[in-house]
Amino acid sequence: MASYIAIDFETANEARASACAVGVVRVDDSKITEQWTTLIDPETYFVPMNVAIHGIKPQDVRGAPTFPSVLERILAIAEGTELFVAHSAAFDMQVLTESAARYGSDPGVQRFACTKVFSRRWFPGWSSYSLDHVVNELGLMGGDRHHEALWDAAAAARIAEYGLERGASSTWAEAADAQSVRLGTVGLSSYQGCVSQASRRPARRRSASV
């Protein structure tokens, strides 16, 4: 059965390498086996637009861990799983790698699935595929704490479980094959998005943000 890590980052500013919070949910055999969240000291500036979205202020992250120790914990939780999962996963996976690169860390090459891409396949014809819209349509999460990192990670996990069960897929590889979706991969110097095969594009090389 599928084993994966649902993840969500919030950032202090427009740079991907400015993570200020993370939520992580591990799922094994359709059961949540671990949850973890922490604020992160991004050691950089906050912009009002981002603060308005997630409500995290500079004073909130004083004394919080910096990204290297957070990355170590994330990778420990992820050990033995198939891949990472996030809603609009390109953002979160680039936050992971670009924040790591900023500190000279290497998270390795990671596979990932995007629940937004899969939702378009699992639930065609909806007016929106935003995270809050999908969970509301499916009745999966109580309350509306969108942009709270652990809530968003848990919401992505709930969508993933609903979709995997709907498609009778025991692994993400099976789900990708059944839904004609290419799973993504990301590393310090490469990125390949999780996309529907109809919009398949070749992998591109990119420079890590510092």
C-alpha cells in the first residue's frame, strides 16, 4: 500500500528559500502514522502580503529552528516512503530544495505527486481545484485553516487517500499510470513537474537558488 509524506511550506517573502513554517504528515497503508509541524526562522525579511496570507510575523519565529535542522527531521520522517505529496506541489518541493541549497544542504533527488494535478483527473469538471475548494467539495476537513502548514499538509493527505481509494491504487506509481499523470522529481540542479501526460514537457535543468 502507498506510503508517502504530505508536506506544506509557508514562506516569509517571494523567495522560495524563505521557509518560515512547515507541516508534515506521514501516511502508511492509508493511516496517518506521524504528524509534525514547526515554525522556521528564515533568517530573512517578511513581506506584508505573505504575513497577510499565513499570519506568521517576524517575532513569531524568534528562537525557531533554522532550515538545516528542519530538513534533517523532514528527511528522517520521509525515510522508506514512496514520495512526497503536496497540493500545488511545484511550490513546496522548490521551497524544500532551494531552502536546502541556501544553507549548502543536499536533500537528494526526491519524487513527488501533486494532489492538484491528480484532482483534475479524479474529479473532472469542477470550477476550482484550490486546496480549500477540493476538501470542501469532498467534505474531508472541518474548519477552514487554509495556509496553516499542518492543516494544509493534512488536507493534501486526505485528498490523496480519497483519490487513491477511488482509483483502487495501492501505490502512487499505479495511480499515475491509471490517471495518465507523470510523477515529478526535484533535486538541487534539476526539476521535472508532476503533470498530466497530455501536457507533458521535457525535464529542464535549473540553477539552485542561493
